[in-house]
Amino acid sequence: MITLKGINKTYESKAGRFEAVKEVNLTINKGEIFGFVGYSGAGKSTLLRLINGLELPSAGTVQLEDKLLSELNKKAIRQERHSIGMIFQHFNLLWSRTVLENVMFPLEIAKVEKAKRIKKAEDLIQLVGLSGKENAYPAQLSGGEKQRVGIARALANDPKVLLSDEATSALDPQTTDEVLELLEKINRELNVTIVLITHEMEVVRKICNRVAVMDSGIIVEEGPVLDVFKHPKNPVTQRFVKQDREIDKKETQTALKELQRLYPEGNIVQLLFEGGNVNVPFITQVSRETGVDVNIIQGSIQSTHEIPMGTLVVQLLGTKDERQAALTLLATYPIEVEVLGHAD
Amino acid sequence: MLTNSIQTGNIFLDYLDFESIAWDRVWVATRETLYMASISVIAVFFLGILLGLLLYETRNSSSIFAVILYKVVAFLVNVFRSIPFIILIVLLIPFTKAIVGSMTGPTAGLPALILSAAPFYGRLVETGLREVDKGVIEAAEAMGSTKWEIIKKVYIPESLPSIVAGITVTAISLVGYTAMAGVIGAGGLGNLAYLEGFQRSRPNVTLVATVIILLIVFIIQFIGDTWVTKIDKR
């Protein structure tokens, strides 16, 4: 669907050269939700704009289906943009237009006749759940509603691809979830490929199929979201994943020390499991069969695009042999076991 | 003492002696003022928007042509809005004669009025355009809009309150300028106040001319304010 080959983007200014994107090779498949995650300045924003030709690569090619963007002239690129929707962190709606008129904007640009424009815009407003607000102005809407208008507008010309530039970064957690659900629904029902950039790993975890982690213009890690979450390799990825799991290292350390003081013989273990995979009461089983006591320190569950993912931090109490047996037994379940600390 | 108070009374009576005013001449002068003001406002409106767009578009462009164009336009704008209006009229007399064919009458006032106000308004328009959200422009570009579509559908509607507020201010100064133009022969209320009121020492005529000009200014301000409130949905 989208193929980036040998992409480099360098900005030349009086202050010197700045390499925003370096040696990016990537294929995004039709119908998937692909996420770029990285801190600000990592080059993800530039990369997103290379896909719809708002930025042109210094080297390399961008291919959309069978068209090479670099071979198109300005007019053809504009034409191509009709089938690429884009949504923004700050929504970028025209304050001078009503909701309906905002959604009709891209249809006007694509020279769709007026009756069809109105019909299409009304349908989309219904799809994003804003029926009844057609004649409201953006200033009268909440952030979440504005982003829904942004999404409806981006979908107006039945795009093949939807680009999302930090679309939920200006929204509160509740609204973020609603918008993410809407994006997921659009991906599912309209089969629109979604490419999003974000600095929140949570967004990637919730809706993406695949993710690329960017740092200083380079893709440092890439793969299916679940794999990246379970086995983050690059330090940057590890930081993102850890942040998302909300096991604040400092807090855990403090808790570990406290527990180690209370139960000097304890083993502290982190268990990571995928929702549907564990159908047995494994904690009870392990406790019963090996004789260890299991003390739960912290637990959380996180939803991903495919299945929920659980994290559990527990303390194993018992003799050294019992604990060893418990660890061995735990490893036979479809869960990831990581020993965080032990007193011995 | 007594004479003094009688004189003071007379002065007031001079001002308030409305019966001796030739109202038909006042009416003609009012129409001339309205004619000069409205034609110049319309011309300045379109010219100013063009100038504003030109200034805005060439301001940050990197092409050498645009840079030169910007410098030239910006220089002319600064020159024209810096020349005191009364001097500009005199300066433009040969030019006015050449294009209007006469140097008196309301139409002869137009070139100077337009040339002095258009650059000023152009600057106001440019400022308004610069306030348009860059993100919205990017959104329009991402949809595949052409430059012209972005001007027509984004820049103008999104900066309309500034454009309207700007033309209100400009229109009010133009009414003031018509009075000055009147003094050197363009007709209108300024001309009436100068010839009838000042040179024939009839303060009642001056007062009437002043009141009418004030009314025109108030009406323009009211229309402008109402219009801005109505279109500003931010």
C-alpha cells in the first residue's frame, strides 16, 4: 500500500544541516493501523508529511499503491491528496464554517456537486456521532467533538489512507479513548488504512497492528505491536513500554525494598500475560502444587488492538526450593515471567 | 460687560441660526461627500486586499522575484501612507488632471483618496492574513487545495473580521480625508465648511457640516461593528 524506500530528509538552513529522517525503509500494508511512536523531534511528523507529499524526500522514494509520489507533478500530487485524509492534534478546523461546511470543504476542493456534497457530509457527521450539530460552529464544540469533525472531514473523499498527526494528544483520557474507538471503527468498517504518529505508547497499544519506534530520525525498532510490547529491544522502546505499563521504576524499587524488608525470603516476580491465553487459575495452581504463598503487589490490565494484556507483580514466599519449583511451573504457562528482585 | 455677554449670545445665535442655511447646498455637499467616500472605500477595499495578499504571499517567499516584489511594494506602501494627505493631493494634481481631466469636483478627489488609503488598508489586510492559523492552511493543503482555493476558501473567510474591521477604520479616515480634499476644490462637506463657513464667517454652516460628518462616521462605525460581531464565530 505505502512503501518508503531509502528515505532521507535533510533541512538546510543558515544554522546548518538538520537530518530529520534518515534511511527509512518501510512498507505499510493495506487495511492496517500503523503507528509511529517517538519523542518530539524524532522525525515522525516529517515522515507522516512525506506520505501525502506535504514534504518531499531529499533522497528515496514514496510509493502509494502503484504510484511513485516523486514522479508526480504538483497537480497530480494535489489530485492524489484527495484520497489521503489527514487529522491533526489541534483539529485545524475553519472557525468561519459550520460543522457541515467544514466537512464539505474537501468535497468542494474535489469539485463534487453541491447536492452530493451535502448528502455525503451529513452521512459522515452521523458516522462520527455528531448528528444534530451540523450547524454548530467549531467554537461551540468540545475538543472531542472537534476531532470528530476533523475525522469526518478527513473521510469526505473516501480516502484509501488516513494520516493522524497526534490526533489525541490534546484530548483528555476519556475523549482519547472515544476517538481511538472511532478510528478503529473506521478502519474496520470502511477498510481505511490508518497511519498515525504519537508520543503516547498507549495509543499504539490500543489500536495499532504494527508499530515503528523512531529516535533521531531513525526507525530503531519495528514490528507487530504485541511483540514490541512483550520484548522491547531498543532502550527507547523499552522506555516507552515501561512508561505505558506505569510501573514506575522508582516506585517499584521502593515497594521492592519495603517488601524485601518485610519478607526477606521473598522473590518478586513480574508476570505478563495475554488475555485469552490463560484460562486456568494459575496462581492458585502454582501455590497449591509448590506450597509457595503468592502475595500480589500490583496488577493491571491493558487493552490492545487484538487482545487485552495483563501485568501482575507478585511476591513468592516459601523455601528456596519451593520458590524455584514455582518459577519452573510458572514458566510452563503461556505467560512471560521476569524475576524483578529476590532477597537471596 | 454687557456688550460682552451680548456678543457671547450672538456667537451662540450665529451657530444656531439654522434658518439662513441653504439646505439644498448642504444636501448637494453631503451627496458629494458620500460619493467620494463610498467610491474610494470600494476601490480601497479591493486594492487593499490585493496589496495585502501580495505583501503576505511575497513576504516569506524564497524566490528572488518575490523578495524584490515584496521590497518594492513594501517601500511604496510605506511612502504613500507616510505622506501627509494634504500634501499628497497637491503632489498628485498633474496625475489627477491627466486621468480625470479636471482638478476640481468630487471625482478629482478620488485618485488621492484611493492612493493614500489603499496602502494603509493593504497593511491591515496583511496583518489579518498573518493571523490565520497555519494549521488550517496545512489542512487545506493536505486536502489538495490549490493556492487560489486556499486564498478564496481559507485566507479570506478566516481573516474576514480583520478585513471588515480594517475597512471600517479606513472608511472613517477616508471621510476625514474627503473633507481635506474638499478644501482644495473637491466639493463635499469639507468644501462647504471651508467656503461658506470659514471664508464667509458663517459658523452655523460649519456646525451643520460637522454634525453631518459625525453622523456619517457614527453610521460607518455602527455598521462595521455590527458586521464584525455577526461574522466572527471564534
